[in-house]
Amino acid sequence: MANGRYDLVVLGAGSAGIAMAVRSARHGAKVALLEPGALGGTCVNVGCVPKKAMWFAAELAEAQKTAREVGFDVQPGALRWPDFVARRSAYIDNIHAAYRRRFDEVGVELVAEPGRFLASDRIATPTRELEAGHVLVATGARSQREPIRGGELGIDSDGFFALRAAPRRVAIVGSGYIAVELAGVLRALGSDVSLFARGERLLSAFDHELGDALAEAMRARGIELAFGRKTAAAERTADGFALRFADGDVADGFDELIWATGRHAVTSGLDLERAGVALDAKGFIVADDWQDTNVANVHAVGDVTGRLALTPVAVAASRRLADRVFGGKADAKLDYANVPTVVFSHPPIGTVGLAEHAARALHGDAAVKVYRNQFRPMLTALAHGSEKTRMKLVCVGEDERIVGLHMIGIGADEILQGFAVAVKMGARKADFDATVAIHPTSAEELVLM
């Protein structure tokens, strides 16, 4: 068994692990990056990247119909899934190659093996033992299937990316962003979609008006939504699959079942107990605002901590951790407040800051003032569509500082980034009022409320 001493050993080459490894190496650290699977983790391989590719395909499918509505003599065609998947895979392969080039440039040693703790400063792989000044656990999270009879009959979001054709009729169980994103994509690409949610609304962690507006838009697209449905079992039937619910009802005739009911930390096989690393009640690694665990020099970043499972968050937190540990920036840490996020639903959602209900709980009803606007975007109106874009500002205090900005509608995904900067900087409603609008755009409505 070959041994080696490293300033940093990183477990997991997803977004968090790669960011930490590369930034640390640029600071002069000797780094080993352990990853037995594909580089890039969930985001690159079975998450953000292929999901956004499928979203683009769905957008193009809807655009064909819109083009016909506004006067183009076109006949909407179906997606050639194998061709598109080949393009998607080639794009991902290019990302893998770019990572490897970056590792070579900065001197990160990539070890294509799993690692496990022997002690807080010693990591073992199948072929070697590594001594580490610091260890980063960045092994991510994995989707979970419903722990019910027949749960194995369904696929998860990973399985969705293995599809090579649109199912004729699909059932999706869940109400979070993965569930609504997959539902929108599959419906746009020709599937009949039924979504079953245990709760009473979509995207319950978001501003409630967003979830309600999305439900309206999804139903208008022909997606069946059923709330208050607790799944008890999945069964194979003569005509496909069926879901049995706790109240005895049955929904059947599905070609595919997709579970989108949450994710769990990937910690199995790490032997965290040998290092004494603490987990929370849900099995995620406990890390503080500095990304430190309860064990000196053992850190955790990204989905494995269960905190804001977003790729840019993982990257930003890792880079700041590297700057603190190896770059001499003692105060470097990520500010988790006002992190923008987008749901690539149909239509898309963009949000940053506090939901209205969260702002009222934190600041009190009297301190909160809400501004709203809704309108039909020009393209929708030209196509004689009825779907409206909705925008909302949540303000606090006499100076009306904007603590929440929320929107759903065409272009919300691309509009959000610049406004997120404004919210992060503490913009007030008066600052928006003083900004000259860009006309005609949807974004202008945020400064014209």
C-alpha cells in the first residue's frame, strides 16, 4: 500500500469537492481528490446540466406551438430522443475533459477510488493510505425512493436521464422543484403527466403565491395535480403501473413511475465514526457557518450537509473555505442569506430572499409591505395565450428595504441574477423606483410597481 502526505484530501469530486481542490491547489496546497465515479457529481451528470438540456428541449417544443400560433406555417415535430441524448452526453463529456485539464494545470492529484476514514487525519483507499492536514467531505446526496411496497418499480431523477423516449403516461410523486421540473419537461415533450403530492401545495418552501401560480400554469398545460395523496404502494398491472394511496384510492395505467420525494446524504462507507464526525437526525453531516464539522480540520460542504442544495452555493462555500484554510483569509466564509435560486419549471420561477410568510414571521406584519404585479408578456399576448407573469416584492421597514423578490413567468430565470445583486446590496423600493425601465421587457415591471 503506497502512502502519501497531503495538505488536503477531498472526498468527492462534485461541484463542492472540485472547487475546494482547485482553489486550494492554486494557493499552493498539495491536494488529493478522491472520486470513484464520474467527475462533476450530481450537477454535471444527473442534475443541473442534463436537466437544463432537457428543459431547453421542452422549451423548443413549446416554441414550435407558439410559432404556429403567431403565424408561422410549421408543423410541430417530436424530439428525436436518442439524437438529443447523444448531444447532451457529448456536452457533459466536454465538461469532464475540462475538469481534467484544470487538475493538470494546478496540480490536483485525482485518485479514481473511494476513500474512508481511518482517523480524522488518515484516509484509506483500496490501494493506498493518505495522511491529511485537512479533509473535506463533499460526497453529496442521492435521491431516495419511497420506502413502500413496490417502491423499486419506480425510477428516480437519475433514472429519468436514462430514458430514451417520452413515456406515454407518467406518474410523478413529489411536490418539490425536481418533481415540478420533470413534470413540465415530460408534458412539453408529449407525455400525459399526473403529479401526486402529499401536501396541499407545490414548492411549499417557496413563497406560497409562486406554488399556487405554478399549479395553475401546470393544470393549464394539461398536467393532472392531486394533493393530499400519501402513497402506500406501487404495483405492476396488466397495463403498466399503479399507485395505491393510504385512503384506498388507486391511480393506474402508467408507463413510468418517478419518485421525487427527497434526497439523503451519501455517507455510507466513509466510516465517519472513526473520525468522530457528527451527523444530524436526518443523516446529514453537521457543519457550521465556516464549513467546519465537530472534528478539527475535518470540513464538509455541499449537499452532504443538507444546507441549500445548490451547485453555486457549494462552489462558493468551498472556495471561501479554501481561501480561509490555505489562502490566509481568516474571515472568509459564505453568507447564506439572500441566495438566489431558479426552478426550471414551465413557466420558470426566480426567487431571492424571504418569502412573504417568512418575512412576516421574522419582522412582524406591521413592518412588511408587499408589492405585486401580473401581466401577459407580449409573446403570450401575440399568441393569444392567457398565461400571466407574476412578480412580487417583499419590503420591510419605513425605508422599504427589499428582503424578498419573487417571480414566475417567461424569462424569470434570466431576469433574476441582476436583481439578486440589488437585493444582496440592500436595495430599497425607492432605488427600484428611481431606475429607468427597459421597454418593452418583462423585467421592467419590477421597477414600475
